[in-house]
Amino acid sequence: MPLHSAPFHGVPLHGSGDSNDVFLSTRIQQRGLEPGASLSTLIEQNGTPIPAGAETVIQQRGTEPVASLSTLIYQISHEPNTGIYTLIEQDIAGFQLTLRSVIQQRGLEPNAGPYTLIEQRQPSAQIFTVIQQRSVEPLAIETLVEQNSFDPGRLFTHSWAVRVLVDGSERKVSGRIRIDRETGAAATAHLSVRPVSGAIDLADWKGKSITVDVDAYTGTEVVWRSRRFTGVIDVPGFDPRSKRLELECLDRRNMRLLHMPRELIAAEVGGLWSAHIFTGDPGKIEYAEQRLSTRTADYQLNRHGVPEITQWEIAGTPDVVLGASDYYDGSLRFEPGGRQDVLNHLVLNFDFRRAILWEREYSFNWALPVSWCTYLQDTFTLPTRAEVESACAGTDWTLAADIHFTDVPPPQVFYCPGEHGPSGAPAPRFWGYQQTGYGYSPDLVSLAALCQGFQATFRKRWAQTETTTYTFNMLAPQSIAAMGVIADEQSFFIEADQPGAEDWEKIAAYEPPDGVSLVSMSNGDQALDDISDALDDLHVAMLTGLAQGLATIRASHRHNFTEMDVPMRPDLDLGDTVRLEADGLTCEGVAVQMTDDIVVSESGAGRARTTLRLAHSAHHSVGVIVEDTTLEAPDPPDTVPPADPAAVRLLSANGFAYLHLGNRLSSPPFDEAWAGFVSNYDVNDDDEPFSTDPSKPQAEVYTVQMRVPTPAIEAALRDEATASVERRVPITIPDDTLELTA
């Protein structure tokens, strides 16, 4: 049965009041919680000297947990037929501690033979055994076996004392002290202290350090001391009726965060953070909470003011086991979570937009498609370098380098096959000479302006908008099987910061990009590699969103709470895994809230109890097995289309297709689609420069020009591109022990 709410009191240990009584006390202390801790034994005999003897034997068989300890206390008094002995044995097997106390008196009185056997199976427990012989023999025996911890079985019979230090000085407290500690939050305390008589300046109290300790007594001895609060006075107040200071206190959790640089906050609280998930410019406390929202853990200060991280998941072995006798009758409460609290399907969408800054290289080659003798036999206007330069400059592409020209032959005489003079000798053809008076001289100036071919390399830049949507379906199959789909959706937009994107296409004169490199794409083009930082940001954003989603889903399954009032105990703290074995309820959970309620009278006596709140994770399904998926951010997909075979990369005019000659009846009409060199024969079909006979049709004479073709950019590389990546992310829900029985 649960313990009743009896008032706290001490149980003093004392002998009979007779001055001739022999008072023996035996105390065995184990200084530590480990089974192999050192033992010390103190035997005291108090009272008037009488013929008495005390003998103690302590054996410790090693420091291993299987050590055997035995203590024999034997008294021989002036009563020859009276013998008292106490045997204490400690045996450990499988970490199960057994203590046995045997006290037996053999005397003449028939009622003088008390016998006590005590077994305790928790190594951290404390045993109190009081044996008194009430007979005609003037002898009272008390035996105290104490482990330097506490006795859960005696928590309801301790007496208490509270010690409050303000700036290191002890202060008298009375009334009620309330200390509230919760995982993931700052601890608070409210108490009243009596100030020194005289004027009070509340401002002097604000910000002073304060600690609250509770001592548990048995008789006059401190059984344990526990720090319950460490912090500062936040709001001091004054009650004129009681003339007490009312102090509202906080621990330093938030103050600590406010005074830390963000790098240290990140290191202390852990977690992930992305400006694309958490918008705005958060303060330091909000920044810490945002990082914590990506963890299945909480951050707070412990009772000594030291930072700690407590995990949501229960430990494999409970830290504390409570039974029906460990909480106050009528205080046990269970609060199941509602379906509206649960989230078991979360869809995360990440739209990543960037501009692909393309660059394509294109070369155009043109060369005279006939031999030089053929040309000299039927000449036409040759292209000039100026015409070529003008044509190259007139495209919508940018010259990437100087034009490489092929010069015409230098002045010389050609003897072409099949051409003979009247005498049958080869007929000469002169090239590159100009008539000067009655002779000829090389025309070097005119020849320098001409060319018989050229090669030009162009580059074109353009920007293509690309949006890739990453979709993560985060599912808790166990929860869905039990409660159906309870879904939510979140969307995030990330755009790559590319400062030069707007001016990328504006190339007055080609220069390689500064500070970044061009990378070869799968289609043979190149693109500016300037989004590595943006991809890193995307990676962090996705991992942050996934971690927060995991924590959100698991947190929604922790809205099952057990609450009870227990006597204050030092072995219980936030984050501990607690197992409760009570009538109608067996459960395991994590201690998420502890509220100390301490009442102190003017005399110093009082009570100390704690309202303990446990959180349980549950998914309520049976037989659904899920393996967690590692939270990973996928690599960007390859959205570049394959090379288009029809896309022109290299045009060569080494053929008549790129030489168009007019001034002949056979010359076709001019076509704007022509590429290459457009010129005219020097003489028409009548071997005259121009036709003047109206009876003969006049051949079309073209405008001499060089026409440099440039390819169009494929629509697949010019229009906005989209891509999608989808991932399924199964999430396991821890299922803590939670058994309800009617």
C-alpha cells in the first residue's frame, strides 16, 4: 500500500535512563555507493564504567563486488549468563545486495531473547535496525547499520533542515519554499527569509547568488545533504505584515547563454542550425532553443548550476525504482496523451533555386575552297581582313581570342597545268603585281589586306534558372498503424546567392571569370562553379530540417505523463530513468519535472516532498518493426540534358557550301540563310565585267560580305529547368514500458 501522509519526524536512538546502563552503539558506514567501497566501524560504549567488554571483528574479503563482510560484536557484562552478539553479513551476487542483522540475547529472563532478521536487496539502500531489550536486566542494546546514502524505507520518518546561503551568508528561512525544475528550462525558486533589523534596500538583494540545501536527519545525525537549487535572486519583494523578504529566484541557464558567444552556445547545446530553417536574427537564447529543437535531448543546469544534457530515451537500466510504498497515498496520477498531440507523418519540401551560368565555346573556320590555279583561271573578289573582322564582331557571340588569318600567296608567277602559250610552252600567270608605268611591281599593301581563310573562336554566356525540389516523407509506421495518418507539411525556399549572375551575359570583351573556375558539364559545355557555398547551405538546411522533424515527431509521442508526490530524496534528478511498480500501473519514463515543496517552521522543523513528473514515449502498435533511416541530405541530381547532336559546335567552310559567287547567270538568288563568303566573279558569262545587252538577262551581283554563322542555344538549356528528388524517411518511436491494469 502507498505510504500515508504522516508528518516527518526523527527517531532518536538512545539507551535506558539508568546511569548504570551500558549503552552500546555499533555503526558500520560504507562510504560510497559502489559495493567495493571502504568500510569503517565505530564502537562506542557510553555510561558509567562497569565490567563490560566489547569485541569487534571486521573482515573484508577483497575490493571486488563479491566481497564478503562480516562484523561480530560481542559483549560480556557483569551478568555472567547474559550474552549479546550481532552478526552482520553482506553478500553480493549479481549486484543484489543482502544485509542480515541478527541480534540475540541469552539470559535468565524468558523474555530476553529478541531476534531480528533484515534483508535489503538494493545496494544503494540504507538500513536502520533498532533492537532494545526490555527486561529486568539493566541493559539496553541498540544496533545501527548505516550505509552512507539514504534509506528509502525511512524517507517518511526523517526530520529535515533547510540551509539557505545568500552571497555565502546563511539566512534564516521560514514558511514555504517552492523549487521548480524542468528539463529544457530555467529552474525557479520562491522562498521567504527574515532580514536583519533595519532599513531594507531591495536593490541590494537583486542579482545576489543563492543556494538551497536540505539536510535529512535521523536523531541528531545528518543522513544525507542534497543541493536543491543554485541560482540568483531575480525579483526581491517585501511583505510588510510578516516583515519577510519574498525572493523570486532563477538559475543561471538563460544568463549563461546570454553571455556566451554563439560558437560556444553551439558547442554547449549541440544540435544543428540553418538560417533557411530558422528565419530572422534570433537572440542568443532563441538561437540555443532553435538548436535544441533539432535534438531529442534537453539542456538545463543541474542543482549545482552545472550545464547538463539529458536524453529523451530511457536508459537500459532504471536509475531509480519506485514501489507503491514510495509515494504519498492519493498522489499518483496518469495523463495519457491525446491523438491531437501526435504527429506521425511530416512532409518536408526544399525548393532550391539557382542560376546555371553557362558558357559555350564555338569555332568557325573558313578557307578558300579552290586551288590557287583554279582561282587564277576564274577570279573573284577575295575577302579582306576588315570584312572578316566586321562579320565576327556582328554576331551575338563574343570573340574569345584574336582571329587567326591565312594569308594569300606572296607575289609570284604560277604555271598552272594544262595552260600553254602559242609556242606550246607553259603559260605564266602573274599574281600579286601591280602595273607601274611600263612595268610591274609587287602590290604588298593590297595583298596584306586580303586573306584566303581564317579561324575564329567565340564564347557565349547565358543564365538558365533551375529549381530542384527535394521532398522528404518522414513517417512513423508504428504510430500510423495504431492511430492512422496524422500529417503536417513544411516548405522551405533556398536561393543561391550568385552576385555576378545578372551581368553574366553582358560580355564587352571576354575575360575568364575571376576567383572561380569553369567546370565541364556532361553535355560538353562549361558552367561557372560558384554555388559550392549555396550547396553547403542546402545540405545543412536539409539536415537541420530532418533533425528537427525527427525531434518533433518523437516529442509528439511523449505526451504521456505519470505524476506523483514522493518524499524528497537525493538519488532522484531530472533526466533519470524511473521505473514505477504500483498497483494498476507499471511504467518506465524519464523524469522531466521536479517540484520541491518544503515547509519550514520558525523552529526549523518541517517537511520536504517532491512532485515528480515522468514522460513516457509510446506508439501503441503491436508487431510493427521499423529500422531507422540515417538522416542524410541527397546529392543534387544531374539536370543537364545530354548533348544535342543537332547543336552546332564546329563549322568548317572547307567546301563550296560556304562560298557563294554571283555575276553569273547560273548564280542563285541571294539567300539570307547563307553562311560563309559571298562574292562575285570578276567577269560575267560574256567575259565582260557587266552585261549591257538588253536582250541578255543580267546576272545577279551580290553584295560582297563574310557571313559568320552562330548556333542557337537549345531550348532545354535556355528555358527554366526543374528537377525533383524524393526520399522516404521511416522514424522509429521508442515504446517505453506502460502497463495499465484494472
